[in-house]
Amino acid sequence: MNERWTARAARGTAGAWRVVAVVALAACVPCAAGCGGAQEPPREPLFADPPEGSDEAASRGASSTELDRGIAYIKNEKYEEAKQHLARAVAHEPGNAEAAYYHGLACEKTNDRAGAEASYKKALENDPKLEAASLNLAALYLDEPPRPDEAIAVLTKAIEHAPGRPALHQNLGYAYGLKRDVASASKHYEAAIKAEDTAATRFAYGAMLFEAKELDRAAAELKKALAQTGDDVATIATIGRMLGPAGAYADCVAAFDRAIKLKPDAELYVRRGTCRHELKDEQGARADYEAAIKVDPRFAAAHYYLGLSFLAERRPQSALRALTEAEKLGGDSEIGKRARAKVKELNAKFR
């Protein structure tokens, strides 16, 4: 069977890591030994408290009030209201990195990308060590359409301040991957894994290598990601979809074994069947195609691959019936077109 049903790995599933929660900002700040948990980012220190009643004191007090209100609105996912309060906080205290960061977050949540970019930049001007602002600014640059060079510049500066932070290295790996710089991407993914070995990082690394056609290396990372992944059927299935084209057919079958146990879906049966075919298990492959048809009788790919399985066993009449059904169900889709070509080829042989 020469045809192989492949799918390009969804880049979004291995995309840039960003800070999306209010509490995450505090977690990004290094904590002194013995601290009892996440702390708020330190505010700009005062060399001396301003006299009570001064314009500076009033401005800082107003900024603090507006900042607190803005954060409360973000926690309640009321981003437009948050944006207004945080804009006033920034106006009262332009040097407050925290206010600028949260204003950027509110802008991003209201699809004001230009405002988010400007606010994250302002936050970093005020505090170059504010990791959350670096992550979110870089993530903006890595969204479609990606601007990897700008993301790399932001993240490289951030790593100077926090060289061991896995999220920074993972996003740098992703950015270099977009540039097809596999060596630099690998360096940063491996640094991220050294700092914190997670399924998400292994998956992102494997997906980058898969896109770069480094299939043996991709399979090795994806297998590790699979071993660390819980019961997330979407991730397990995506890993399986890459393991097959990477040539790791036994691992592909194992991935879809897990996915099907969680969700008996027609596509998952067909994917497992194609990997079983590559392992010369034609009986098992055909059983999967037939199981897929039982789950969804209108799934064209199941009929198509069942037809190819019959062809592999020299059963042309059975193949013709299955392929004709695939042609009917597939219409003008890629599977429908392939089935149509096979039906035409078989009919020509029978004349």
C-alpha cells in the first residue's frame, strides 16, 4: 500500500508559552530562600517616602487603587473594565512595570494587539527582569503571522536575567524552530528539559524536529512525551499522527491503543490501522478499518483504506465496493479524489 494518510502536526498545540493568569505574574519573580509562596513583583523602591498630601503621594495612591481594581476585573475576566482602570494606573504612575504589564494583558484579552505590545514593552522598559512581560511580548510575536526575530531578541534579553527558566528556553526553541534553525532550537529545548522535564516540552521539541524532517530524533522525543502524557486524548492522538510518518509504527499503534481506549473514534481506528499495515499486520489493519466503519459508516477514509487493504490481499471485487463507497462519501475531498482514481483504475482492469 503506497498511499499513506498523513497530517501535518498542528503547530498551535506546540506553540509559544505565555502567562495568562493574574497569579502567574507573581510566580515568575525569583523568591528569596524561605519564602512561603508566590509573591507580587517588587514595586520600584522609593528612596524616601513622599510627604503625605504631596502630588507624588496622591498619584501613587491613585495608581495603586486603579491597579488593584484592574487586577480584580482581570480575575473576573472583565477585561474591558480592567483595561480602563489599568490605563489610569499607568497614567498616574508611568514607571510602574506591574501596571503596564497588566494593562498589556487586558489589551491582549480584548484583541488590542498593538496596545498589548506597547504595554509589554513599557513594562520591560520599567523592569527588564519582568519575565511575564517578556513571555507575553514574545508570544505575541510568535502568533500568526510570526515574527521570530523579534521574539528571539526579547527572549534572549530575558534569559540574561533568568538563565534557568524553562518557559523562556522553550519559547526560544519554538522561535528558532520557525526559522528552521534546528541546532539553536534544539539547544534551547534541551535547556528547558534540563530545567524541567515535562510532556509539553518534549512534545514541542518533538513537533519541531518532525517539522524539520529530523524524524528519528522526533520519534525519540515524541515517545518520551507520550510516556509522560496523561489521559489527554487530543495530545495522545496528535503524537500518534506524528509517530507514524516518523517511522515509529509500533509506537504509533501504542499511542492509538491509548487514544481509542479513551475515545473510540473512527479516525483513530483508521490511523492505527495504517500503522498496523506498515508493520505487515494486514489482518489487524483491516479490523481497524472495519471498526471505524461501525463507529461512523460515513467516514470516507475508513472505506478507502479498507479498499486498499483488500487490494493488498488481491481481492479486487471487495476493494472496488469499498473504494466506490469511499468515492461517494468523500466527494471532492482528497480521499474522495484518491478513491475516484482507484475506482477508475480498477474498472479499466476489469474491462
